[in-house]
Amino acid sequence: MTAPLLEIDDLRLHFYTRDGVVRAVDGVTYHVKAGETLAVVGESGCGKSVTAQSVLRLVPSPPGRYVSGQIRFQGRNLLDLDMAEMRKLRGAEISMIFQEPMTSLNPVLTVGRQIGETLVLHQGMDQKAAEARAVEMLKLVGIPEPERRVREYPHQLSGGMRQRVMIAMALACNPKLLIADEPTTALDVTIQAQILDLMRELKSRVGAAIILITHDLGVVAEMAERVVVMYAGRKVEEASVDDLFARPRHPYTLGLMGSIPHLGSSLVHNAPPRLAEIQGVVPSLREEIPGCAFAPRCGFATERCGRERPEIEELAPGHFAACFEAERVAAQFAEAAS
Amino acid sequence: MNAQAPIEAGPLLEVKDLKKHYPVRKGVLQRVVGQVYAVDGISFTVGHGETLGLVGESGCGKSTAGKSIMKLIEPTSGEINVAGKRIDNLSRGEMQSVRRQVQFVFQDPYSSLNPRMSAGDIVAEPLRNFGVAVRSEVRDRVAEIFAKVGLRREQMDRFPHEFSGGQRQRIGIARALALHPHLIICDEPVSALDVSVQAQVINLLMDLQQEFRLSYLFIAHDLAVVEHISHRVAVMYLGKIVEIADKRDLFGRAQHPYTEALLSAVPVPNPRAKSQRMILKGDVPSPIRPPSGCRFHTRCPYAVERCKAEEPKIREIAPGHHVACHLRGPDA
Amino acid sequence: MTATALEPTVAAKPAEGRVRRVLRRHPKIVIGGTILLLIALVAIFAPYLATVDPQKVSPARRMRWPQELYWFGTDMMGRDVWSRTLYGTRVSLVVGIGAAALATVGGLALGLITGFIRWADAILMRIMDGLMSIPAVLLAIALMAITQASIQNVIIAIAIAELPRVTRLVRGVVLSLREQPFVEAATAAGTGLAMTMIRHILPNTVAPLLVQGTYVCASAMITEAILSFIGAGTPPIIPSWGNIMSEARSIFQVGWYIVVFPSVFLSITVLSVNLLGDGMRDALDPRLARRM
């Protein structure tokens, strides 16, 4: 077996603020294989974005500090690289698309210049060749009249178009890894469908691995091959997408699945079934959580869960969960499903 | 109609041909060079104890419609009746009596609460405005409402930034509930919340509806949420309602091509249900220069010549199922 | 930085908390405030700190260099520069604070009106634009030219010159607050216009006004000195810093110390007010940004 493209190993990223230490990422381990799509799911503040930003070393330090762990990209620990080496990687080997395409594009540069910039920087192309490649990229991401659009400014484009431009920028240098942080959250459903479709199509053509960060289980089911579920700075479950949806083993995953209404449910049920709530709120990351972070909100929790932190364990081939009661969770899900 | 929505004489809210156009000004002299047709002639009703879902993509005018009903935005034209009384021609002062019956829940639980007022004062504001409760009783009344929305009495003296997003939305709901209104217009009340918290707020809204026999106009872009909470659903596109029906008809037998596309665009949280998808081409056109004829014809996969020329009227093609499309219905 | 942050901040008791925590986080407030407090004490206790009557003319002791009893030397009329500078503190503070208060109150009223009433906005803001096109100092000079020289008039003249900036600020805040959903929510809850202003708009203008007030105060102090320096401000018999400098203008080459001491005082005072303002802005603004 070849080594994965990217391995995040026991990463701990803490923020040292005046109000105390925020344990934003508290021992997260996951990997991405070449050409694979990994979805990282969780609610706001669970550390899914910060973990991904760490890969590009985009977390400002201070206040952020890597307390432990490694991020190995093709065998090299990214946390050991200096900023100049990091810059060589960014945009060329690893690139990122963000949630809000308007704020992550420079409003005073034309679309063509922005796409071209990375090419000039990383591949030493001259302006002219870069512009030609920019047109090509715009065509690739399905923007009509690319020769005209390449000379336009971000504000002249619609939200969906801007996200296409972002993708074109990210893919311009043929990166090996693409990190997509909530790429469709700011978009309307019909536009989201277009962008997801585009990402799927491009992936089969370009072959980059994707880390897809999202809170939308629908997007996960549609795009991912493997899924990592995060809660309060920790990884709570990891499985192939089929396994996760067929047999969730962590109560948080189970709770997430129960709390979203399903399209077409009115055709099945007479009256809408009550949504399963996850009681309470996300814990503050300022305090050290001795046991399982989810225990105070968990219906399965025992006294042990509050005391002892469950290690992540492989419960079935490729299916990991950090829960003492994983078997009961799986059993209840199976019962509810039948 | 639905079994849960008992029928009373006449609807609680009746909106007829509501329009809101914004002038587009240009140049030094601020000449009006065009109109934004944000809401362009929509009609619907909301019955007693019923929830009407209003869905559409951003910029379709659904929020503008909701705000126009409460005259938070002055509508350009149209008729609005609440419990049989016409309210669109009332002045700001006269609207006060209507505001006791119709309340509003805002999308953003952060900016819709005054950061310098305590949670208790925020909920007490409508009570004080209408002198509903004597000064000494206000606190007790607020505490009562707090209990209804799942907040504790001792949280009354805290300030908005001390609450989580879901709790803030509960404060917003408590404020809307304070005057015991008949209708609450909910403008994307859960879209700013995390998934697990969304469920809490949706359940709360449904519980409150049961308890107080509230009617909701539920404005949202999340189709699954709308299906869950609504009795009937209206779909908007570029300022028009293109389809309105009982939710089972709409989600089971969608007639308008746009509704069809919307439904098929929603990602399904089931990796095995890889459905073939109807992906619309292009973007939503500008509401400043909406397309001629049917506004959807530029993106509609079925469009014919007639769609470009002639605007389809909304017609009832089955009991309670209204569609604005030339290609659907008995004579198509 | 991380090392200090790790220390017992977490253990700090909440009761001890708020004010001290804000002060510790914003040293500018502490430094500016302390200097300003000292200057205010100097102003209050000027009669006790002064070594000689500041108005006393002693031709025999003209143009003495700094020495015992005459810490800052004497001017060409033999008056003690130290004592005169101390008394000048009073003028500067009174004018600075007075003008800031007046401009703030006036600007708040005009800002609220222009922010809420369309037609008044059109008229008032054109007037403000007109006022703003004249440099504040020139405007103050012009206003002083048509009135009598007195501290009161100096305050009024400076306040008028500063008014447009404050009005613009308040108007901007009001306009952006009006668009805030919580103001819309108040309307939906049946709150009337006047009540909306008092409950929702006004409290949110306090923070930016306070900050702007300190800047107006600092700039008023400078303007006062300029007015006095060119003889269009505080009556010459009152020892203000501008007056002291003005009188020494012609003998600058021999008696440069007469100019230096009041100007150093002026600089320190203005600096401390500005520091205080910056500190308050840092303390108030991020909170505003986060909560609104």
C-alpha cells in the first residue's frame, strides 16, 4: 500500500487568547489518498475549517500554536517548512476554495490576472501564456464566453460564476490536493447543483484529491468517498460514505442524521415526525473536557463517558468511532431503520 | 386541505396581487432609469392555524413579500387582508393594531437583537409598547414567555452576546410571541443556525403552533425544512409565484419545471440514492430586466416559443394546486 | 506574548474583573488618562503650584533664564513663565472640554435629525458641507472676528467649526443603525419612532461619540492655541498657552524658552487626550463590530 497523499497526525492547534486557551483542534488524525474525496463534517466551531487551514498554514500565529502533531504531505511534515517553502506549495501543490467567493477574490484585478498570477508565480509563465491558460481554465469550469469574461472584474460576475472562477484559480496549476471549505454554502440550490456537478466532473478529469469541508450531509452523501465527523475539536467518527450512512456508530453522527428533515418525507409520513433534537449546546473549548466532549448532550452517555476520553477505535474495517457505547448506537439505528 | 388546519370562515391572511418595485436611479440627477421588480403581483392566503411555506432562491422576492405584509417595507400596490380587515392602506399609526396580530421572526439571530438591551427587555418591548401588562407584571409575563420557548427566568437579565445562536433565535421567537399574535411571519428563521440547533427551533415552532393555534408564513430556501413544517407551499421565482399547492402535491407531483428543478437540485443525504439530476443552465436573470413572457423560459429545459412571448397566468390545475405554466394543466 | 497570556488571567475573579481587565488590555487609556488627570490636577491646583502671581509684572526681572523661583524663566515683562503656563492649563482644558461637549451635543442632535428626516437631511447636510469646505481654523478665526474675544466665544467658535464632523459621524451611525434588523424588529414589535430613537439608536451612538469627543477636544486645544497665537482668541490678559507663545514671538531668538515650555505642555496635553481617545476606540470599537 502506498502512503497517503496527506496525513494529519494527532494535530493539536490551540489558540492562546487573553481569555484563556481555546482548544480548537484537539488531537485530530485523518488522511487523504491521492485522487480521493474526503468529506469533513461538523457544525460551526468544531475545528473542521481550522484543521484544513492548518494544512496550508493559514492560521495566524500567535494566537494559534501547534501544540503537537504532524501534517505530512507526500511524506514531508508541513509544520517544519519555512514560509518560503510553504508559499511554493500553496496554489501549486495544494490549493483552496473558500465559502465566500466575493471576499476571496481581489476586487480590483481582472479575473484573468488573478488566475494568471499563480501561473506566473509557480510555473514561471509569461503574462501572455498565463492569460491564454486563464481562458482555457475558464472554459474548463464552464464559463460561457471565456475570452470576454477573462477581462472582467469579480463584481461583474454572479455568485455562481465567481465560485467557478475560484475553482479555475485553484486548479490552474494542477494541484494534487484541493481543499474546499464550504464551497457551496453561500450559493442557491440550483447553483449549488451546478457547482457540485462541476467539481465531480473536474475531479474525474484532473484527478486531484479533495478535502470537502461542509455541514450539509446531503452534500457529503453526494460527493464524498470517505467521511470524517468532527465535534468540539475532535474526530468522533470516520468511515466510508456508505458505511457512515448505513451504520453510524457515534451518537453525534446519529443525532445529526436525525435532526435534519428529509425531502419527500411528507409522502411517507402522515404527519411530520418530530425531528430528533440534540439537546443543549456545543461545549466551550476554553475548558478542558476530561471525558467525551459529546457526553453532556448524549442520550447514550454513562458515567464513564464524563470521566474518560474515548479513544478512536476501528470497529469494523475502515470504520472508526470514538465512543464507548458504539455498539448500542449502531443497534438503535438498525432498530429505527427497520 | 390538511387535517391539522381546521377551516374557519375565511383565511387569516389574504394577499392579492402584491407588488413591490424599487426605482433604480442613476446619474447626478438621480433619474429613475428602471424598476427592480422585487415582488411582481403575488396572491396567496394563509388559513387559521396553517403554515404556508414560501420558498425560492435568493433574490426571488420572498423576504420582500414577507416584510411588505407587515409594512416593514411599503408595498407598491396590492391588497392585504388580515382576518378580513384590509390593512395595506393603513398609516403607520393605524398599523399598530395590526402588529398585535401579526408578528415577525428575523433570519439573523445576531443582528435582530439590540446588543445593548437585556434579553428580558427585548421580549418586554412589545408588551410595553401596547401597555399590555402593568409595569409590575411585565417581568412575570416575560418569564412566562421565556418558559414557553425553553429559556430560563434567570436568563432574562443577560445580554444577547451571552447566548448561543439557537438561544438567540428563541429570544426572537419569544419577542414575536409576547403579544399573542395570530400570525407569525418567519423569515428564514433557521438558516443561520447549525443543523442540530435547527431541529430544536423547528420543533419549538411546531409546538407553539399546536399550543396557540398560530399561523405561520414560513419563508425559507431549504426545501426539506419547508416540507417538514408547512401545510401548503408556494414557490417563487423572480418576483412571481410559479406554483402553490398542498405540500404533498407539491413534493409528490410538482408541476412547474422550476419546482421540479429545485427539488431535484437538493442533495439527498443518502449515498445510495444517486438520482439523475435536472441541472438548470445559467443564473437567475436580473429582476431589473426580467425576461419577457414566462420569467423562467431562459433556463427552462421545456420552453417553447409561446413561453417567450406570453406570460402564463396562474391557474388551478387540480383542487388546491395552482401552477403558472403554459405546458401544464388540462389544456396543455 | 503567549507566555503572559497563559498566566493567571483565567483565575482572575469576575468581581475584580471588568474595569481592571479593560484597563490592563488597553494601556493607552491608562497612560493617556493618567497624564490627563495630572494635567487636570495642575489646572485645579494652579494657585498652589504657582510660585509667583502669573499677572505680576516686574520690569526689574525681565527675560531671566530658568532659575530658582522662576522655573521656566520670565518673559519680557518680567512675568513668571512657570506660573503663567500652569494657569494656561486651565484655559486649554476648559476650551477643549467645553468645545468637545458643545460640538458633541449639537452634532448628536443634528445627526439624529438628519439621519431620520429626509428633507431636513438635504438642507442641513448641504450647510454642513459648506462649513466643512472652510478649514476649521479659518472658520473659527472668522467667527472670532465678528464677536468679542472671550473664552466663551472661543468655545462656541471652535464648536461650530467642529460641528460638521460630529454631525456627519452621528448621521452615519444613525443611517447604518436604521438598516439594522433589530431596528426593523422594533418597528415590527410596534415601537414608535421616538421610542425607537431613544431605545435603539441613541445608546448605540454613545461609543463612537465618546471617541470622537476626545478628538474634538484635542483639536479644540490646538485651535485655541492658534487663535490666541494670532491674537484672535482668548483675551491677551488671560495667560493661555497661545498667548504666552504669541507674546514671545518677537523675542524668540533670545527667549526661546518662553515659547518652548507652553508648547511642550500643549503637546503633552493633546497627546494624552489623543491617547485616551485611541484607547477608548480600541476598547469600544471591536465590541461594537462584534455585537452589531
